[in-house]
Amino acid sequence: WLISAAAESGAAVVCVSMGRGYEAALIAPEVECLRKNGIPVVLISHGEGDWTYVGGRDREAMRTAYQAAATSIFVSDRGRTTLERHMALRLANAVVLQEPLGSSREALAWPESDRARLACVGRLYVADKGQDKLLEAMGDTTWRKRDWTLTFYGAGPDEPYLKDLVGMYDLQRNVEFAGYRNVDEIWGAEQLLVLPTNIEGTPVSMTEAMLAGRPVVVTDCGGCAEWVRDGINGWLCTAS
């Protein structure tokens, strides 16, 4: 379908946007075919991590795809170096670009509140985003003694599961699910971003929170450490 679409549209270049770089193994023959027919391919990867390794035929297919591509784009330098290590291949034609932001690009007034207001912004998909571990931590006795709210912004397949966890940890009075909201609406109401992700590129929710003048607590994965200086403009936690 990729070759057919390129031929039918008369494409001058083909851009393939992938959640993870290893997905290039699925289209290696097509990327090589397009190159041989004079159509450059750009491979875009939005997140890498050590949660999975590739080997054997998959690694060779990834190498084939990335060597045939005109260029490859990553959203963090760690994403690039991680994929290079997984493939045992230097990507001389790789570039790192920041994803576009939806923020007003200026700090917002601090929202006053009697309770600490925490926000977790992202797709409700615990395999990548780790919200289940956040609820486990917030259900600990230490946090039960504190006055706070946690609002999940976004939607996804694990929303029912997360709501079940809220009930299991007895956090109904603390946790809310707000769905999608404009980024300035979020940070006009919330004071701190908590992002317990397992795998990342460079999370847009993190950079948008920082631009709004909000501190962040994020796991040290993907490009988070390229933006956050622990204890200065936020806090880095170990991803598990």
C-alpha cells in the first residue's frame, strides 16, 4: 500500500510517522524499493526505550530501512542514541526536532488553591504512560495525610481500568478525569505536572507545562533529562 500510494499520488517524498523506530522493520522492503525508484523516504520516530529489544531478522530489517531512508527524525537525542544502540548502527543522516507546541508560549498566572493541584496530561494508556503506578504511589499512607487533587487530562483505552484503581485505592475525593482540554485551560487551573511515563520521545505536555511556568515531576526517560534540571526547574524520577 505504501508503494501504491506513493505512485498514485506522484509523491516527491514519503514521510513515515512511527510510534517507535523498530516499526521500520515492517516496511524495510518498501523503503528500499522507493529509494531505488528515486523517491526519498523520511522516517519519523516519536519515542524509544529499553522496554523492548529487537534481534535477528527484525534488527537486520531495521538496518535496511534506516540505511535506505534519506533521513530519520527523532524528537529527542536519547531516542536517536537508543535506537542506534538497538541496531548497532550509527545514523549519520539523523536529525532531532522538537514537536510543535500548543501553548501560548508565555507563563500563566499561578492558580491559587487551598489544595495542591496536580495534573497528569497524556493518553490514558498505562503501558506507555504509567498512570497506574502514579495512583499506587498516591494511595500510600504518606499522601493520604496531604490535601491534594490529581486530574487526568486526555483519553484512552485504559480509562475504565484507571477509574477502577481510583476506587481500589479509595482516591475518589482526590482524583478527577477531565478529558481533553486546551493547554492554557489546563495550566490556568493546575499547579504541577506529574508524568510517570515508561517510554517517551520528548513529551509535549512537559514542555508546554514548563512554558506556562509550572514545575514538572517526570520520569527520566526519552528527552525529559534534556529539558529538566533536577531540583532547579523540575524533578526527575527513575522510570521502572
